[in-house]
Amino acid sequence: MTIRLASLDMAGTTIDEGGAVYAVLRDAVERATGATVPDALLSRWSGTDKREAIVGLLTALQADTGRADEVFAAFSVDLAAAYAAEPPVLLPGIGEAVAQLRADGVRVALQTGYVREVAEGLLDAVGWKVGREVDALVTAEDVPASRPAPYLVFRTMEATGVVDVREVLVAGDTVNDVTAGARAGARFVVGVLSGAHTVAELGAARHTHLLASVADVPELLAAEG
């Protein structure tokens, strides 16, 4: 059976934003609570909806979750400033890989725990447009729950007209990305080592492949036939 959809995470998987999102997220929560966000706790929320992550972090730190909207607003402002100071770029080889996938008849959809405004800003930064370089963009605002729930994957299928999960490849750089792909039942669930999590962390999650980068996906599909 042929892969017809590559459902790809954005930050750390297709786009290099220097890890700013997690640095800004940590800082926003620490400023609001006066507490330290441990690395392991922050890692647990990698790849998820950022407002959900803030609620989760506040809960874990036994802080007032009623301040989540306030913290999220501060996070959003600071993230925009970070991206303005250091504009995101495509990870090496990603432009060529995505172009090759689409030339081979594979639809490419991006999915993210960001809100749409931020996600579209990332696309603008790297010069991509939906309908030109990629076929669809699905954000945390489009689903009832973000990763590790499988809904982002299903929404990319809906957006691209793919109805069989056995024709889907999901790739991401976090355990939550990989878990969402596995829960969706995707034929290929690929952890990539270009972002937040290590080979040991990704390897402990249910997956089919671990690759250095999404740039290696066309070769993987060619080898798998």
C-alpha cells in the first residue's frame, strides 16, 4: 500500500526555530509562579497545545491555573518577539524532501500545537504557503485536544482527502508527536532527531522508524517500496 499523506510536525521537525518556544514557555511560567520548571516537566509537555501545556505546568507546580490565559498571553507576545529577533528557517534538506514527496504524489500536511496565527507566521518566515509548498496546515485550534491525542493527524487526513490511516506517515521530534501518530494507527510513525527529544526518549515511545531528519523520509519510502 502506498503512502499518500505525510503528516509532519512543524517546530523542530520541519522548521528550525532554535528551541525558542520551550525557552519562552519556561520563562513565562517561571515569571508567573516564581517557581523553577524542571527540564523533565517541560519535556513532558513538548509537542502539545501551548495553552494546555501552560495549564499542565501550572498544575504540576501547584500554581493558580486561573492565570493560564494571562500566562498564555505573555508567552504569545514573547514568542513573537523571539521569532522577530531570530527568524525561523527550514531545517536542512526539508524544502527538497517535501518537494520530492509531493512530486511523488504524497500530500504533505503540517500539524502543530501552535495556534493558527503563530503557525501561519512560521510559514511566512520560511516562505511557504498552503497550496503551494504544502497541501494543508492544521493547528491546535482545529481539534478538540492536541497531542498526544490523535486528532491532529486525523484532521490532516480530512484536510487532504486521505481516508485510510495505512496510507499515512506521521513524523515529529517529540514523544507526544510519535504517540499521537501511533494512536492514530498511521502506517509509519517516525521520530526524528532534529528537535526536542533524544533517540533514547523517542525510542521508548511506540514508533516504526527513527531518522535523523524528515529530509530522510523520501529515501525511507523508496526503500519500503
